[in-house]
Amino acid sequence: MIRFILATSVTLAFASSACQDTTQAGLRSGRYALAESDGTVSLYSGNGVAERIQLGQSLEGLTFMKLRVSASLVERARSSSSRVVSVSLEEAGADVIEIQSTRTKASANPDSNELEIVTFRPGQPWLSGVAQVALDPESNQPFGFFKVIEWKPPIGKSGRIGANYYSTVLVPDENMPSLKYASPATKSWPALPTNWN
């Protein structure tokens, strides 16, 4: 039996957009969409991110998010009447490659603000949530949104689990995927995937 005990949360109050926006407004917004050499699109957001990417500098020390998706997912959002596409993170697929987010690194020093980058890939064990690509209604540029639930496997005989949450604001979508493992009410979960054991 699995029981829920602890959740921690990181909410990122920004979205990613501005496909290679080199205007001063784009640089100040911290939004940047980068067409990668492998045909994917990386949607970044965070203060100072656009400037550093354009200068070819590391993002080390910045608080940011990156949603890397297939170019076809961006095109699906463009052709959708709602201008948004939502994808479950519970199953591996070709549309969402990965999500990266910064968080404060665990440290024995309570005053430490050192950041680390965490990476999530759809279909990885103990992961639930949604990734979205939506288009800005004025500029038609892609935005990246997500809600990631990183479950912590049961420890010991108690069967208790915890979770870390990483989230931007999600866009309303009538085609939001149904999630099997998003609720902390673990008794309602279906059987766990074999790779979660």
C-alpha cells in the first residue's frame, strides 16, 4: 500500500516565448525560443536567459526553465483552433523531449542559494504531469508551460511517498490529457508501471 506524506513545490511564474526575439523588449522579457540543430525547439524563460543564449554563454547561476519539444508539436499548436496543445508526461513520446528547471540545491548550509538544474523526461519512473505549447495571440510566438509531479518512491515498510512539484501556470485546454498518477490519493491509482519498481 502506498500513502502520500510530503510534497514540496516550486512554482515558476513565467512562460517561454519570443522565437529568437532580438528586440530590446524581447531581451528584457527573458523569453527565447531556439531552433535546435536536431530539429527540436527549446522554449526558454528566465531573467537574463535571452542575453546569455545570444552571447553563447552558460545559464549557470540563473533561475530558468526550458521546455524542449518537437517542431511538429509547435506546428500542431499553430494549427489548433485553441492555439494550445497539451501532452501527458506519464508516457514517453516524440513530442516532448525534456523539461529542465532550476531549484535550490540541498545543502547543510541553510543560507546557501546554490542552484542546480533538474531534468525530466516523459515516461521516466515516478513522473506525472503535463507539458503545453501555446501561441501568443498577438505575436504568434510559441510559449512553453508545464506542471511536473516528481513522486518519491515508497521508503521502508511504511509505503509512504512524497512529491516535488515544478510548475508554470497552465493554459486552459479542452483537450487536457487525463493523468493516472497526478492525485496524491494513491489508493485510486491503477497498477504502477513495471519500470516504477
